Amino acid sequence: MEIDKRQIINLISSKFQEVFGGAVKCSEIFEVPEINGFRPDMLINTEINNKSLKIIIEYKAISRPSHLLPVIYRLKKYSESFKGNSMIIAPYISKRSAEVCRSEGINYLDFDGNIYFSYRNIYINVRTIQRKNLEKREFKDLFSPVASRIVRVLLENPDQEWWYIKQLSEEANVSLGYTSEVVNKLYEEDYIMKKKGLGIKLEVKTQLLDRWSEAYSLNNTFEKNKILSFYTFSKDLSEISEAVIKAKAELNLNAAFTRLAASSVLAPYVRDFIHFDLYIEGSIEKWKHLLDLRETEKGANLFIIKPYDKGVFYNNSVIQGVPVVGTIQLYVDLWSYPKRGTEQAEKIREKIIGF
């Protein structure tokens, strides 16, 4: 045990008092029985509004999902026999670890005040902002521009059974060493599994996409692009797409629509968009000339975007004559878009992505 028991009692008591007022009492139960070879760190008797509740406590100094899962399984078995409510206490419970605990029906509380507690008619789920900077650093490990190339490849190919590191490195156009670092982080967070002789396999795709879209929004990733406003005389998406495809061929460069313009051909839901968002490679001046664009501050109907990273062009396609970004890139671009973007993103996820 690496923490004072009184500190744990005070932590639980103070958090419950925030929710329920002053009608909370916590006291340690000193007789902690061993069941099936497992003895938890503490048993606490909690009285909430004169109703008694026993809480089985296990403290973990390291709370990565891979460290928590064995404890979770032992706690679940113990609580079945002891008839108590289980809780993990840790210095910090990350969002990924919190997901794991909740999915397994295990309560948690950390020193920052992040808490999940569900029992009968009691439900508490609080995420504090104290670790916002830390969570941004965690996001950076997996969702920086270069790291996200690897995440994008895995999510764009969810049916691929196994990846060798070298194969993934080449597909994502990322160095072998950096690919290994990102893969190790994904493994620590239990998003992938490893198998000798086969490589790695994406296991938790839904939560990985959730976390990337959250990081994309939190870090204002789309705003890191260079975005210029233009007016095009093209009447509709079909006409501007034809001009873009001709310009792509002439310049031998990438270009692809994103956000509402792209979703309008993949899974139309929000139909009243009034401008087009176009990622381009190369000189903006050349595109401006070939597309016959006019610079404008007001009344723009085409936004030319020099991307924050060339990974945005991974898995581009042409749908109904319209060049569009890959569906994963489209999803994260839409998810952070304020004008009904989240609604359209969820329609893309439901109809196209499928997880």
C-alpha cells in the first residue's frame, strides 16, 4: 500500500459530501477477509443519508488500462462474494482508463476529483479540468500530425487482420523508429494487440476514433491548417469538382474536398451548406489561377486549405465525380465543425465508417 488509508477515507468522504451534502460518513472496516486468494487494500463502510454502503477499495499507483484490467477482474469476483461495491483509487485516471472501468462496471476516484460511482439509485460521473494540460500532452503522443498518420491508417483499414511494424511504417509514410514509438503507446493504452510472428492488430477502434476526434477538437487541429478565402464562379459542387480534377492532373498534385462538401456525396444529411472546403498540395497561386478564383474577405464560397500534414490525403477517393478525403479524416474534420458538423459526422460514422 503506497498511500495513507486515512487519506483515502478523506478523499472518498470529501467527494461524496460535494454531491450529497454533509450527510456522509466514512469509516474503515479493519477485518478484510481474503477470498479466492485476493485481499483488497481496504474495506470502507460509507453512510449516505443514513443508508450504509460497503466499498471495496483497491489502490493503484499506475493506472494504465493494461495495469487496471487484472485488478478489475479480481475486484469483480471479490465483490460477487463479499456483496460490496468496488472502487479503484489512483493518483490519476486517464480518459481511456475511465472508459475501461466504466465498461467493466467498476467505480473509480482519483486525486484530481475525477469520479465514477454507480450503485442502485446513486450515480456520479465527474470529469474535472485540472489535468487539461496533461491530457493535451497525452493526446500529442498519439495524435500529433505525424503520429496521427499511423492512427489514420489503422482506422481507415479496420478489417486488416495484422500489421507488421515495417508495413505500417511504409503505409503511413512514417519512420520505422517513430512508428514503433506510437505503436508502443497504442499498446500501453490497450487499443491494439501484439502477437509474435504476426505483428499488431487494432482491437479497440470505436474508442480510438472517439479519442482522436476529441483530441482534434481540443487541440484546434483544423485551425492549424493555412486557410484562404476565395470566390469561385462555379455554380455547384459538380462544376467546381470538374475544374479541380483537371487542375490535379495538370499539376500532378493532390486535392480533396472535406467537411460538408465531401459529406454531401458520401452520406448527405446537412444539405444547406454554402461553401466548399478544399485541401490542396503545392502553390496556392497555381490553384488560384487554374480554378479561376478571386480572393475575397466577404462572400467567400471556396476555402483553399494547405493542410497541417500531408497525411490528410491518405485514402482519398473520387465519389460521383467529386474528389474527397478518406472517411476517417472527414469524420474528424466534421466533428469539430460548429455548423451542425457533429450531426453530419455521426451520419458518416453510421452509414460509412460503421463503428
